[in-house]
Amino acid sequence: MESSPLPGTLAISLAAAVSGALAAWGHYKPGGRTLVFVFKPLTTILILALAVTSLRHAGSPYSWAIVAGLVFSLSGDVFLMLPGDRFRSGLVSFLLAHICYLFAFTSDAPFASPPYPFFVWALAGAGIARVLWSGIRPSLRVPVLLYIGFLLAMAAQAASRATALASAPALAASLGATLFVVSDSLLALDRFRFPFRSARALVYATYFTSQWLIAVSTQTPLR
């Protein structure tokens, strides 16, 4: 009989939570850049480890696609924290992550069945794009719109999948996808329209929670 990975999951999750908090603190602490450089990628690596452990128990296309998405997310994290404007590189990395997640969410459930989450997220996306539009420089508008499209398609398919499968892992993944949209919306508002001091803390909290939920959705004890 295989031993349950639950204790290891809890330990890694707690380590990720502490690491994420330290990364967020680094943005507010004078001279805290080193904290960001160390703990931001470390948090994603720990979350990635959760998904990697699932490959030993159920190396399904779903799990492999989630692992690939987390690897691209780690790449995006690194690009966005490096000195200089590496926003395009980060955007491409996270776009590839969302494509991987979209593949995962269609690997064991029909696409857009039911379809109503796509209508809901399309309306939300139109509102997000309208708010951000004037703050995005023209050269970035097409890449940002493409990114928003895949982000929302990923979240919509996660919701459709959760409805179709009606399982705890699918619900966790859908909630994670929703929080990913919230995190990216906060990041975009802070970058393009309305900078606000609490942005980093809120972005980190929603982003790392979203990735954790998506990673945990691969764990066999939840199934």
C-alpha cells in the first residue's frame, strides 16, 4: 500500500506560505530586495514540488501539464523580478503557463461544457480591458489582449471542468484559476492605471494561493 503524501504536502505548503510572506515583506522592507530575489522564486519552486510529487502517484497528462505550467510560471517570476523592464518576457512565460493549464483542464473534461463560465469570464475580461486600455502603451496592447484572452479561457475552462467533474480537486483548480485572474488584475491595475501601496502584498497573496491550489489539485488523496 502506498503511503499518503499528505504529511509532505502539509510541510511543503507551510514552507511555501512562510517563503511567500517573506517575499512580500521584501517589497516593503528598506533594503529588502534580497528577500524578494531569494524567496519569490523559492515559493514557486516549493509549490512546483507539490505538483512534482504527484507524478509518482499518478503521472497523468493533467499532472504533467500542471508541472509544465508551474515551470513557465517560475520563469515568469524570475523575469518580472529582475532589474530592467522584462515585462514582455514575463508576459510570454505566463502566457505559456496558461496554455499548459488550459491543456490540463481539457485533458479530462470536455472543452466549454457547460459553456456559461466562458460568457461570464468574457464579460469580466471586457471590463478589465476597458479599465486598463488607456494605461497600456500601444506597443503592448495586442500582447496584453492576447494574454488576457488565454488567462480568461483558462479560468473559464477550469470552472466548466469543476462543474462537469464535481470533485474536490477540480474545484480547487477552478478556485486557483479564479485567484490567478484576481492576482493579474491587481498587478495590471497597479502597473498600468492606479498604483497603490498594498498592491504587492495583495498580488503575492492571491498569486501564490492560486498556484498552490492548482498544484494541490494534482494530489491523489484529494481525488
